[in-house]
Amino acid sequence: MNTGLVFQRLTVALACALAVLPVCAQYKVVLPDGRTVYTDRPPADSSSRVTSVGPAKTTASAARAAAPAGGASPLAAGLPTELRSVVQRYPVTLYTTTDCPPCDNARRLLQQRGIPYAERRVVNEDDALALERLLGARTLPALSIGSQPLRGFAEADWSNFLDAAGYPRESRLPKGWKAAEVTPLVERVAAPAAPAAPAEAPKPAVRLPSPEPVSPPPGGLRF
């Protein structure tokens, strides 16, 4: 058989497997030789180290929260075609909080790779509850790639899932591209304005009595 044709078929098969990995991967398996693979079923070999990375029960909710109405991500606007298609299929949302060095590391990874992402910030209990409903835990930083949640920053794991989704390893963002503004996880509602105090009725003017005329002392003026 033609070697080039075989290689082409293997490449296509690998690309298809990687494209669906963020959705179907349930387990991270570290093999005895140190290699890491992702699979949808646990291996029979007990010598491998297995970690569950499956989506939480609320994954569908997280996907709906991360994806804008209408199915088109605003992050895709103005991007090259190949990058725009990945963003539309697997939009990336980063969940952070303030004074969080691991959050800074996570943000730096996305920026170095040129990943278009939305950042949602957790700053109070309402935000924390919303994060738990979306991703199944309160661990920060967290990342969602399409419907795949990643809780806690692990650079190698995050990079593997970004690779599997089809994101480039080097930035291909157009010159001048700017990230979206960071927003709180729960929309803030402004408190109603306090009613204005009623204006006081004007007081009637008081006419002071005229002073009695005083005669100047002899030899000068009185101040």
C-alpha cells in the first residue's frame, strides 16, 4: 500500500480523535513508562495511575453559561478563519479571583499561546455558589474548554486539552487584538437609589430693626 496514503489516513484519524477529546475523555492515565493518555474508559492494567477528568454533572450548564446566545462566540470576531472555527466549537472561559498567583499563571499560559478567552471573576459568596453549580467545585483557577471543565491549574493538563481542542501552540492572534473585559461571574444589580429628601419650605425674611443713630464723639469717628 502507498506509504503516503497510510500516513495521511493515520493523520486524519488522529485529528478526529483529538477533536472530540475534550468532550468524551473521562480518564487521565499515566502509563508505567511515564506517558500520559486520555481515554473514555479506565484501563484494565492496574499498574497505570488513573485520574478521573470527566465532566461534572453540571457540564451542560457550564457550556450554556460560557457560550453566548445564538451559538456564536463573540471571542471569534476578527480572528483568522482556522482560529475562529476552534473558538466557535470550543470557547474558552477562565475563572479566577483576586490575589491569586495560580490564577496569574493560568492567565499567562493562555496569553502566551494566544488563546482567545473570556475571564469571569469570583469575588463573593454568590459567585462561589455559581461556580460550584457550573463546574462542580469551588477550586480556582478553573477553565472550561467547550463543555470540558478543568479544576485547578495544571499547566501540562491544560495544554493537552487545548491541543486536543485544536488550539495552536503559538499565538496567531491578529495585531491589536484585545481580550474581553473581565466580568464578575454573577451579574451585579445596582441598589435602588434612595428617595430624595423633600425640599424645605422657604423661611420668611426677618427684618432687623434699624439701629439708633449714634452721635460721633467729639474730635473723631466711632467705629
